[in-house]
Amino acid sequence: MEYIHFNWLQWIWYREPVQFPEQNLCLGRWLGVAHDVGQAMTYWVLVDKGTVIARSSVTALGALEMHDPRLKEQQDVFMAKLATFTPSFSDSLSPQIFPELVDDEPEYTNLEVDDFTPEAFDE
């Protein structure tokens, strides 16, 4: 269920704990669901320092925000800072660059209705 909210490397806002009245929304890239970390619906977030953090307060950028020139500039700065820490980073990277974030649990499939017999689940 938690995978339907975001796409790989989607631009997101995440909350950073800071003292009031400072702004605590930060720009990041969504990497996946953080199983066994924090509470439910916790995600891995790539930050501009090239590190990966776990956050539960994550929001996708809206359609209007994606067309905002100021935000586009912030995204360019983010990618430039990221390139200084991770020179080979690009938007097209596969999830395999973060193998610890990939869920290797087997997928369970249900039998098709046509293949079902009463003995099918006897094992």
C-alpha cells in the first residue's frame, strides 16, 4: 500500500526537526519504504548531502509546485550539491544502487481461479 504514494526518486518535501519559527520543510528525493525503522509509513529519503535518512513526514510536490521556477532552481541546486558528494548520480538510476533498501522477500501469488482445486492448498 505504501508504494502507491510515490515513485522512485520523486521530488518530495520532508520535515526536519528544527526550532520554531524556522522552516522545517526540506526538499528531497523518495527512495522507498523504510521497513523496520520508526513507525508505519516511514520512507527512505535522499537528501542533498548524498545521505539517506528515514522520515515519516513526507509529502509529494504538487503539480503547481513542479512548474514553479523558484522550486526548479531549488531542485537544480539540490542536484548540484548532490553531484559534489555522489558524482555518478543521475535521475535514471535504478533501485539497485541502494541494495539495502530493496525488499528481497518473496512475492506470494494466488492460484488462478481456473487452477484451483480443493487439494491445491493441502500442503
